[in-house]
Amino acid sequence: MTTLGNGELRPGGPLWQAFTVTAAFSGLVLITLAITFVMPVLGAVAHKRQVAGGRWITGLGATPAEILANGWDGRGFSALTTHLANLVPELMALAQEHQVYPVLHYFHAPDRSTALAPAIAVLDDALVLLDHGAAPEHRLDRVTMATSVSAVDVLLQAL
């Protein structure tokens, strides 16, 4: 189950044999724990970039004004309702991943389109504009706005 080297060196006594087995086993345990920690962290990094990327946030627009322009359907912003309702669980899961794996703060995206911090800032600004800048008859329903703003706040606190 464990091994140290190719077997040419042999411990001289029973105490050293036990020490050799213990050292080999501790190496196996360390490598196993490292792998079982690294895999979920890499999955969380991919999830972080996916949420920031084209499908969820930056796909809506690169600026708050673009998000609102793309969400406008001619009568209101109802096109954003479904998208935001689907985005809220993703943001909450991402906040939990940041709390479980604090090392996620050290993984940065290679380009702005998959960077989480700027994407969240743009989304937050778009929600503020939508809530305070749009005419009351064109605003999203209170539940959608409240859950979206709450999810962004929870994620910002986790960051």
C-alpha cells in the first residue's frame, strides 16, 4: 500500500522499519488529502469564471447601461426577470464556495470577460439603476429585485 524508494535501502531494526512505514503512509495520506482538496477548488474556480462569463453576467452586457438596454423589451425589463431568477442560486452557491474555499480569492481570471469582481460590480450597478432610475411601471417585481440585490450583497460580503 505504501512505498519509499526502490527497496535498495532497508531499515536496520524494527523501530526504523516502523518509522519507514509511518513515513510512507503519511506521504500517501498527504497526497490523497491534497488531491481531494484541489479538485473541488478547481471546480469552484471554473464555476466562478462561468458565472462571470458570457452566459450569466457579462453576456448581458459589459456596462450597466448595456445590461439595461439588452434587457429592455420595448415595454419593460421583464426579459431580465427569468435571467435574474436563474442567476440568484448561482451567486449564492458562489458565495458559499468562497466561504468554504478562501483560496478562491487568489485565483484570477486571465481576461475581464471571465473576471468575477468587475462583473459583479457591473451587475450591482445595473440593479441600482433599474431600481432607482427606471420608471416605476417599468421596474422588475419586488421579489426579483430583492432576491437579486440580496444575492449580490451576500457574494460581495464573501469576497
